Amino acid sequence: MSNHLTLSEKDQRIRTLSAITWIVLIASVILGFLNIQSKSWGSVIPLLSLALICAPLLWLNSKGQYILAALILGSLILLVITLNLSNGDGVRDPGILAYPILIMMGVLFFGRRAAPYFSLAAIASLAGIVYLEIHGYIHPTIGITRFNDLLPILILFLAATALIWVVVDAMENQLAHARESEAEIRAEYDLTLAAWAKVLEYRDREKEGHSHRLVNLSTQLARALGLNPQEVAHLERGALLHDIGKLAIPDEILLKPGALNDAERKLLQQHPVFAKQMLSHISFLQPAVEVAYSHHERWDGLGYPEGLKGAAIPLSARIFAVVEQWDVLTSDRPYRKAWTKEAVIAHLRENAGKIYDPDIVNVFLTII
């Protein structure tokens, strides 16, 4: 079955980028006010503008658009450096401090092995600025008149690179361990669910392999409909547990050979409610509850337990309803023989738009 990681690289990058943005925000505000006090007006506007723009960037990052936020933040930092280099009263510190931040952002998106390359790029860029200053091509902003004066800054860059390497390496190792642990836990969960499904087969006297067939068909149909791997995994678990609520139904009703009376039928139709009660407190299975709870709803709104209609029925439940009906009708039951495939296909076509989602029926009929 598919494995989904709740602790993903994307989550880590969002957290790290948020931390970097906060650092830039605080540093920009502090340096901006220091420049106001020293009357270095040429740097006040770009610094405070950078601080103001950090707020919507934090919001953008919180919405998962971390790549866009990183690109904007990096561009703004470079813009502030350029503006500082273009005037004679530009502040020295933000231009220098931006380099380690840019190194960190590069490593954030390309991995720790990119740290030396970003560090060399920063050193080359700084050396180029110093060269232009010494030869009078730009106004002095960094305040270095000899290349020998670069040595302390180069040492700082190398130390920052080493620190970033260590931090990112630790983060990647921690993420790898978390991935391995979570994958092992997920595998154990899935084995447990498969065992539960086997118990349900034995109790409900389903033909052997019923759950396995439902999972396989559900997976094929979900992928044909364009569901992502995470959604497919949730559907697989829902397929395994779709009838778990029947554990709360008495044997004399569940295994009754004849027709059920009204009271018995109403009690049997409560099994989706029982399933929801059983599973709702298990966060790992929350998305799978949709299948167990809603797979007896009908497209025309005449299903149960809530009488949902059309697209109001969860997509996973609509997919599973078609798959389950196919498997049930093509299998022998104590009270009837299996239908022919042609008869089941005719039934699905006839009831598309009544019991089943017509679009799902059309796709299903192309894969069987």
C-alpha cells in the first residue's frame, strides 16, 4: 500500500523559510531605525520596505507557497544590496549579513552539498564589490580598501557555511529517521487493517479475497480518475474497513438467510454510523472514514445514512460504491448466484445518475 509522510520535506522547508523571513524582518527593522538615527537616509527606505514586505511573505509561506516566497525574499534581499551599493551613504551591515542568509536559502532548496558552491559565489561576489570600490567604480559602502581586509569576512563566511552545513545535515538526518520510523508505523498499521478486513470477511461469510479485490479495483479506478497517491492510500484503507460497522450488528440479522423485516433493515443500515463511531477518534484513519460512512449514499439522494445527493457525497465513497457493487454482483451469495459481467455492466449503466456517479461509472467501465 502507499505510504504518506505527515512530516515532509515541504513542512521542513516552510518552517526554515519562516525562520529566515523572521530574521530578515527583525534585522531590517533594527537596521532601518539605526540608519534613521545616523541619518543614512539612502538605506532607510529599502530596509523598511523589505521589513514591510516580509509580513505578506510569511502569510504566503504559511499557505504552502514556500518556493514563491523564497524567490521573492531572495530577490528583495539582492535588491536591497544593489540599492545600498548605488548610493554613498549606504549602510555596510545588511549587505554583508545578507550573504549568509542567501547561502542558507540556497542550501534549503538544493541540500547541504550546495553550501560550498553558494559560499564560493558569495565570496566571489563580495570580492568583486571590493575590487570595484578600490578602483573607484562604485561609492564605498563596505568600507574595505585592501583585499587583505577581506580575510575576517571570508573567515566569517566559511564559518557560516560550516554552521549551515551542520544545521541542514542534522535536519536532513532527523527527517530521514522520522521518515523511516513513520514508514514502519504505517506498514504495521496497514497490516493491522488487513487483518481486520479478514476478520470481517469471516464473520460476514464473504467470499475469500473480497477485501483484496475491492482494494485493487478501488486503486485502479482512483488512479484512472487522477487521485494523488495520498488520496489513493486513504481510499485503500477505507476499502478495507468499509463494513467494520457490521461488527455491531447481531448475527441473527447479519447472517439471516431470508428477507429482513423493517426493524432489522433499519438496524443494518446503521452500520455506517457504527463505523464512524468506531473510527472517528483515530486520526490516522480520519480520511478513510468517508468510505465507511458514505458508501451507501446514492447519487439521487435516496441512500443512507444521511441521504446525501450528487457531489455532496465524498468522492472516495462514490468511487467505492461502484467498485463494491461490481464485486458484490459478480460474486455468489447464499441467496443468489453471481450475475454475469454483461448483466452487471447493464445495471451500472442503467443506474448511472440514479445510484452512482455517472462520470465514475463511465471511467470504471473502461478499466474492467
